[in-house]
Amino acid sequence: MPPRKDPDGSASVPAFYGAELRYKREAAGLTLEQLAEGSFRGISFLSQIERGERRMPEDLARHVDQKLKTDGFFERRCEDARKARQIGHAEYFADVAEMEKFADTIEDWAPMLVPGLLQTAAYARAITRAAMPRASDDEVEQKVVARLKRAKLFEGEKPPEFWAILDESVIRRRVLPAEQMAELLEHIAATTKATRAILQILPETAAAHPFMMGMTRTMAFPDAPTMVYVEALHSGQLIDYPALVKQYGQSYDRLRAAALPPEASLAMIEAAAEEYRNGKQRA
């Protein structure tokens, strides 16, 4: 059995919250299964909260306070953990931003936008402004900084294995001026090489395929069940139901088969960057 890994409560507010939950649960002599009983939540969900990877919903906080006899502590602190977690991120993405730091593998499908881990500041700023036209400059910059900060996970001792499949339209759509588009594509290529990631392009000529609707991400962990995250315009959902996760995995495998090989994909990105540099990009 691998050695127990205690959460570092000093790492962040959510980590402190999770460490306190584990301490109170163990002090009460309860297992995760016993604490989860009657909450309509799974054991893995509670485990991720204890590790500081997921926020605790208010209904679960009330259940925990009742079970552990903690006089409303977790319900009162629930909002603090939520606010600390989502700074710079949409509320529905906050858990994903925390969980990706602990993933062994991350697999992204990007039908419309460059994945956040591969974005430049100019690109992140442009798409944030497009999604939030009434936001202040400070609000936009806060989100840009938070998004770029996520890429630091590649600098850790054991970074996740990253696999991304991009629709060809993502690199053809001129979200930025030509020079900045070239910088974006060069950044994608450089990051792919530096991190030994696998990147594939699904060509415009591809016929019907899985995942024709919406961005999808799969994250596998060393000590927790695999999770799938799906995102729409103003919402996102984490999925951990094993049968459904398996179906998403099978669809992603079919998408891999339909995409160009990694070498050809990287060559396409570098060629597109050169076209933007030379003002010869496709119409």
C-alpha cells in the first residue's frame, strides 16, 4: 500500500478547508464511506475535497456539520473556500483548475478555441473580452493572469502527460492580428515540444466524428477516479460516473484515429505560423 499523503493545509484556502475536514472526520472516528452516507455524494467526491481539489457544496457542508457535530463550521467556511478557489476563473471551472494540478494525464479536445494550457496572453485577452464585452480591463486581466498561471503545472517535478486534439479551424480562425496569430502558433509548437506533449489536428476534411459538439477534457489521477469535464458557452460539468467516463474515453480514442499524426499536426501548425508571418494565410 502506498504511503499516506496528508494534505498541505498551508497551500491554499481550499487545501486548509480539506485538511480540516480530514482532521475532524478522523477525530470523529469516521471513514469517508461513513461520512458520505446519506449525503447523496460519492466517496471520491469527499476525498477530493479533503485534498483541496474540489469545493464543498452547501448541502454537503450542512451534512458534514451534522455528522461531525461541528456547529456549522464547514457551512460557514464553505463560501470562503469557494471565493478563494475561483479567483480569475469562471465558477464552473474552478474545480477543474485545481484538479488539473494533481492529474497524471490530461486529454483535451478543442473544437473552437485553443486549450487554456496552450494560450498566449494576447489570445486569452481577446477571447475573454469577446466572452465578457462589458467587463472592466481589470476583470479581464485577472482572468488572463489566472489562465496563464495554469501552465506552470508543466514546470512541476512530475507534470501531467498532456494530449490535445485541435480542430483545424482553431488555427485558421483569425482571432488576433497576423503577427500575434503567428506568435500563438509558435507558442503552441514550442510548448508541445518542451513538454513532450502529443498534439493532433483534426483536418477540415474530416467527416462526421465523435465530439462534434463542445469542448471536452479527461483527467486521470494516481489516487482518484478519472474525471471528464464538458463545457458549453456559460457552463461546465464534471462527470465521474464510470460508465459515462468510459464512453467518453472510447469516443476520444475514435477522435485520435480520425486526426492527423502528431508529426504532421506539428508541421501544419508551424506552416500556418509561417503563413501568418508572411501574410500568406489562407482566406
